[in-house]
Amino acid sequence: MSIVDDLADELDDPLVRLDPPEVYDAAVVGYAHYKSTPVLVYDADLVIAQKMKHDGDSYEDALEWHEFNTFSAWMGEGAPIFLWRMRHDS
């Protein structure tokens, strides 16, 4: 059982996950509540990195695939959130 499975059990709520979970659960950085529903939060850069690692894609190919199939897709109620980290110059 993964940490995401444990979280779903703890929240007593099914969570919408990226498939396959054995690849993308490593990109989960937490959870949030959207309209009082718990949703997973994925680090978008880690999602892309996981696709590159799993499928051997280049960064550009993995980004393009996820932009079309994941980040802009409607996954229904409880859909995950994708976090894009801001880069600060300091």
C-alpha cells in the first residue's frame, strides 16, 4: 500500500489519481480541499519527470503529452490539482 492509499483511507474518500499510480504517486506532494472535497496535489514538474523516466520521453515530449492529456483534461469531480512552482530570483 502506498502513502496515497493510506491518505485515501484516512480521509475515507476515494481520490482521483493519475494512472498508473505506481509511476505518478511519486509526484504527489500533498492534498487540498476544493469545494470541500479532498483532492490530490501533484507537482507538475515531478509528473513530467516521472513520464520521462518511465517512458524514456524527452522533456519536451513529456510536457506536450501531459499538457494535452492531463493538465488540461477534465477528470470529473475530485480531479487533482497540479502545482507549478514559481521561480524566484534571489
